[in-house]
Amino acid sequence: MVNTWIAATLVAVIAGVVGFFVVLRGAAFVAHAIPHGAFGGAAGAVLIGVNPIAGLGVFAVGGALGIGWLGRRGRHDVATALALVLMLGLGALFLSFSVEYAAAIYSLLFGEVLGVPSDELLPIAGLGIACIAALAVLYRPLMLTSIAPEVAEARGVGAQRIETGFLLVVALAATMTVPVVGVLLMFSLMIGPAATAGSLTRSPRNAIALSVLLALATVWIAVAVSYLTNLPVGFFVGTLGAVSYGCARIWTARRRGRTAPA
Amino acid sequence: MSVPTLDPSADDAILDVDGVSVWLSGREVLHDVRFRIMPGEFTGLIGSNGAGKTTLFRVILGLQASSTGSVLVGGRPLTRRNPIIGYVPQKVFLDPDMPLRARDVVALGLDGHRLGVPLGWGRRRQAVDAMLDAVDARRFADARVGNLSGGEQQRVLIAHALISRPRLLLLDEPLANLDIRAEGEVVALLARIAREQRIAVLISAHDVNPLLPVMDRLVYVAAGKTASGTTAEVIRAEVLSALYGQHVDVLRVHGRILVVAGAEGPSGVTVEETDGAAVGPDIVSLR
Ligand SMILES: Nc1ncnc2c1ncn2[C@@H]1O[C@H](COP(=O)(O)OP(=O)(O)OP(=O)(O)O)[C@@H](O)[C@H]1O
Ligand SMILES: [Mg+2]
């Protein structure tokens, strides 16, 4: 149970920070595609008898590089969709060969947050620190390329390189958190708190902090309630994410309505 | 000859565009463009949609290679990252959902290209506040930038481009979405900045009129060719007809200028080389 709390806390911090940039850059689809596609890699790894996390990592990084490369010109969504269907297709193929291990792979889809072994905590923490350090280094160019890529280019920032670096951070975050919380949960944890924070506060720094706090609150509540009710954690995380974002939008709309001249 | 008003030597020019041609997808988008800009000068880059204004900016910024010709910025050949140029692009994506204040956008102009998280908050904040004051945008410094009006966003973007203290400011259609009042305010602001800080301004627009009160010189782009000089020199029926390759009339009504394409001229209009000595502006390369 202690391991669960530590793992959930680490995952929430990482998802909160990475999610802020995902929402800022309108990259929700990429954040959806990378962990889901990587799931196919885990299936492949199980098939050839290596650690599913290795397969997850290879597919996540491969997907990120593919999306970055295919999406060089303009919009990412087509490249992202192609990478996703390719990886999912491979995953389906691998799964069809390895029926008896389906349960292990199934747990990747929904995570096993209530059964995290101690020796997995250190790698999670290490990868998490790497993700956050990378984002701290890329912070200003990421912000600048999000609003004015041409200005960034004119100032010598390779927008393409920054984008690829960002996609790799998403891949790293997915690799390390998916085995703990599952594909579905990872995605909702990246988008829900960050989107809510972004609509509640105006400054980027506050939004990052609030995003982390909301992600923490979400997982802690979800884990506790799931433990008590024996219902899946993913259900609570997804619901909390959607509900908090909905509430934030209603609240900001009301506040705006009130301050507008009658 | 090419800059009749100031009689400069090429070394003093902050921007020297010399015979630049650009081919894109097998089409010559710009043909033998040449003009010069002096420090503190306010220059309009006038041309209709698709004339090649943005392409010319991209060449000056080093983002687009030219097929022929050369560009000197501050007397030096182009480099990829030129700190003496400030740039306000035509399209800036400011989503109202982004948690980003006007002051954050301006601060990114200071050091947005650097890696790492910013240090020295106090000094940055002072610089940003001073810049926001200079463009009269302090009122909405802490507003969500995506919610600001078009004119307010334009001020923020100008501050973003100016905070790194450029000597040449390029603005790509900054007046495009503004009403007449906001247009006048932004133009007056830019003219003041050019004068007070001796920053050369090159501003593109499809309409010459909003810029008439402040423009020192203009570069007119049509059909890939350009003509440059003062307004009186360039905005003339002969010059513009030569550029467009068809007959156009220039009407002056209540201090406004209308450039009107006449009835379709006979195909294969012959354009006579205008006498440079008599006319003044350098009409560039009539084919
Ligand atoms: N990458 C490209 N490949 C081919 N043609 C291009 C490319 N980029 C621009 N063009 C063409 O070059 C011409 C000039 O484009 P440019 O964007 O410079 O025009 P503009 O004067 O800025 O127009 P607007 O007022 O609409 O912004 C257009 O006809 C455009 O279609
Ligand atoms: Mg343009």
C-alpha cells in the first residue's frame, strides 16, 4: 500500500508537469497516441519473452520520432493517427500470437496501481526526474514555439528539434507511468488536471503548480476510493478529470459573466 | 540614386536588399528585388495578397534562401539568428485557453530562445514593465493574452519584438485585423518608436493609406517585381502600370490614394522603360 502511494504520487507529479505542455501545445492527440500505441510494443515484448516495459519504451520512442519526423511540415494529427494505427495494428498481431499472456498485457491497459513492487519505484522516480529536467531545459523554447514558431526559427531555435525533444519527453513519461497506472489512466491524468489548471489560472508557472496539485489530488482520491470500493482506479481518475475540468469551465464562465457590465 | 532622400552610402544602411530573386515550386515569386533602409526610417512594404511580402521577410530573416542576390543586415551578410532584427509575424497563434499573460509573451521576446528556466526575475520584470509602458499596454499586462482584442494583441507582439532592442523591426501585416481607430493607434505607436529609438521599421500592408502620414519610403510589390522610393515617386500611374504590367490609374481622393486597375489592357502590353533620371524611383527590372 505504501508503494502504491509513492508510485501514484510520482506518476501524478510527472503527468501534471508533462500535461501542462501537452495542453499548451494542443498535443492531446499525441499524448493519447503514444501510450496507446506503445501498448502494442508491450504485447510484442511479452511474445518474445522480454520485459514488457522494454517493448513499451521502444514503441513509445519510435512513435515519438515517427510523429516528429512525419509531422515536420505543418500539422501533426495525420502523422499521429498513422503512427497510432500502425502501432496498434502490430499490437493486435502480437496479441493474436500470445493468448496465454493476454492477462499481463491487459493489466498494462488498466494499470496495477494497487500492486506496485518496490523495485519498480526507483526507475519510475529516475525517469520522472529526467522528464522534468528535460522540460525545465526546454521551457522557454517550448513556450516560444507554442505561440510563434516563425519567431522562434528567426531567433535560431530549431522548432523541429524542440518538438521532437518534447515528443520524446512524452514517450519517456508514458513508458514509465503506463505500467503503474495503465494506458487509459495515464492519458486522463495528463489532460484533465492540466486543462483544469489552465482554465483556472493565467500565469504559466501557477498553471504548472496547480496542474501538479490537481493531479495529486486526483490520484490520491482515486486510489483511496478504489481501495475502499474495490472498483478500478482508472474509473475514478477518468471521472475526476472530466468532472474537475467541467466544474472549472462552469466556474470561469460564471465569473466572467458576473464581471461583465450588466 | 536608389535612396534619393538621404543620399546614403551602402555602409550606413541597416538593410540592403540587392537583386534578390526567389523561386518557390518552380515559380519566380520575387524577381530582382532591390531597396535599402536607413536607420530610423519608416518603410512600407505594399502589395496585395500573394505578392510576396511574407516571402521577402523570410528571406531577410534568413529563413528562406534566395535564388540570386544578396541581403546585408547592418552591413553584414545574413545569419540564421540575427539579434538586430525584431519580427512580428503575420500569423500568431494566441489561444484563449492558453494560460499565458501579455507579460509572459513580452518576456519571451527577451530570452525565449534560451534553454533553461529564466533567472533574475526582478530585472526581467522591470524590463517587461518598461516595455509594456512603451507600447501603452501596461493596463492589460496581466490579462490572458488570448482574450485581448486584435489591437491589444498587436501591441503585445510589438513589445515582444522590441524588448530585445533590435535596430530593424519587421512587421508582417500588423494592421490586417484592426479597425480604423486601432490601425491609426498602432501606426502612430510604430512611428514614435522609429523616431525616438532610431529603429528602422519595415511594415507590410495591402493598403497604403494607413501608412501615408508616417511613411518615409515605400517598397511596392506586384507581380513579383518591386519599385521603391518615396510615396510621391512610387505611387504614380506610370510606375505602377509598369509593375503590374497592365494599365492602372492612381486616384487621390480626400487625401486617400486609390490604385485602380483600368479596363483590361490589350494583351501583351508593352511597358516602356521609365526614364530614371526624370522619375526618381528605381523601377526594378521590367521584363
Ligand atoms: N512554399 C511555397 N511553395 C510554393 N509557393 C509558395 C510557397 N510559399 C509561398 N508561395 C507563393 O508565393 C507567393 C507569395 O506568397 P507570400 O506569402 O509571400 O505573399 P504575401 O504577399 O505575404 O501575401 P498575403 O498578403 O496574402 O500574406 C504566393 O503566390 C504563394 O502562393
Ligand atoms: Mg503574407
